[in-house]
Amino acid sequence: MNPKYKHWPLLALLVIAVALPHLTRGTQTEFVIEILITGMFALSLNILIGRLGLISFGHGLFLGVGAYLAAFMLRHVAENLFVLLAAALLVGVVVSLVVGAMVLRLGGVGFVMITIAFCQLFYVLVLSTQAWSGGINGISSIPRPSLWAGADVPAWLSLDNGITFYYVALLLLLALLRGLKRLDASPLGAVFAGIRQNPMRMRALGYPVRRFQLIGFVMAGAVAAVAGALHASLFSLVDPALLFWTTSGEVILMVILGGIGSLYGPLVGAALFLALFHYLGALTDHWRLVLGMVFVLMVLYAPNGLVPLLVNAWHRWCRPGSQRSGADAVPALPKEGG
């Protein structure tokens, strides 16, 4: 393929994304916004899985922290979007820093189990504090934030407007993708890749592996908290199920379905998962059976994920005579870090 045309598919997708809210209505727009927000959540987890080789079953903790923070701030403090996002980012950094400093002492199965334990601990804590968290019922009637403070805010400056909310979520997602791309090309990204491939060797070379793992853990937690704040704002509801370990399990499935070794894989995996959930869930109560079959087929025929499969197919179509392999097209699946 001519190099000057290689970015055309992404530009076409960007044009479609910009035009999309003008082609959808009501719940359709909200569904697309949900995909964008869930995609941010999946991308945050892939900082741990895809870049550090750390599998966390407690990542929903940070999503829930961001959501409950948004509920408190939007109901009692301020409805300004920028104040909300800054607060979610800060709280996500603090909580993930404290949790990460404790859980990263363990590796392998121990790390997986301790992250589940922390997630369940916060879940039980929320259920037992009915007065401020709403207990099992969560918190409802959360107002949506606005882009400007004041009582007489124009409609287009409030996230009550679905199109405005969509563009805010899209800009944040694009900023995250840009940041992750720069991270992968940076010296820090190279250190992350080295830790993912062989943490013992990196430690022998003099790198403080746990410190770099903590940096990645904090980055992932902060992004997940921002996604949680947007999630609460979109649905005007915080459900304690966000803190349950199954939320973390679902987002791991999204990352694997889309492709751990791909920048855009988690976003595609989130879209696929939510589409199955919404549309198949409306047809049958056994939609998880279909999801399980899709997951088995992906593991058998596209072990690197859907996006790497499509990328390889695109290269074969553009260069029919090439024998470009999956390992050449995308990075290999990461190994679990210690």
C-alpha cells in the first residue's frame, strides 16, 4: 500500500465518528456514548494487561470510585464538568496509588487474588453504608454536568444535550488514544514492554520494576476513575454492581476479544461486548451463552484478538503476495508479569 494512503481508514472512521450523533436519536446516542466510555475503561485496563502483563480482577474498583465521586459532587458540590473530571482524576490517582502499593508486592496468581479481594472489600463497604452510598439501591437522580458554571447555561453547554455529551466523550477518548500511542513510543513505554516480557531481566538490569508497575497501575486507575465519573453522569445512576468483581471480569473479556496487543483492540472489544449485551439481551436471557461461543471461537481462530485479525486480513488484501504473519503485524500476546 502507498504510505500516503495508510491513514485513510482511520480518517474515514474519524469522519464517521464526528457525524454519528447527527444520525442517531435518543437511546441510540446514549448507547454510542456508553461504548466510548466503556472503551476508555477497557483501554485503561490494557495499560496493565497489554503493557505490563498484570491481570487485575479488581479494576472495577476504580470505575466505582469515580462513579460514586461523581454522584457526590454533582448532587452536593458542583456540576461543572472540568471540576468533576479533575476531581475524578485526582481521586483515581490517590486510590490507585494506595491500593497499588499494597497489591504489587505479590505477582502471578497472588496479584490476581488480592485485586479481587480489594474490589470485594469496597463492594461490601458500599453495601454496609446505606446512609451515604444508598446501599444495594445505589444513588439515583444524579444531574448531568455542564461545560459552564451558572444557572442559565445554554442547552448546548450542558451534557443533558446528548450530542454535547457525545463529543465530550469522543474528545476524551481520542485524547486517551493519543496519549497511549505516545506512551508506547516513549522510553517509559519501552520499560513497560521490557517488564511485560521479562521482569526478572529488567530487575537484573537495575530497573526498579515495582516502581514502574506502580506508575502503570496509577495511570490505569486514574483513567478508570474518569470513565466511572462519565458513566455515572450518563445514566444519572450509580449501581454498587460496578464494584463487584464480575465488572472487572467483563472488561477483561473486552480486552481479550478486541486484542491485547492492539492499541484499538479494547475499544473494539467493548463495542462488541455491549452490542451482544444490548441486542442479544433483548432477544434472549441466554445472551451470555452466545458471548461464550464468540469468545471460544476467538480463542480458537483469532487468539490475538479481533483487531489483529482484521489488520492481518487488510495487509493480505493490500499485498496479496506477502506472507506477513500475525507476529509481524501486531505485538504478541503479553506474558503475565511478576
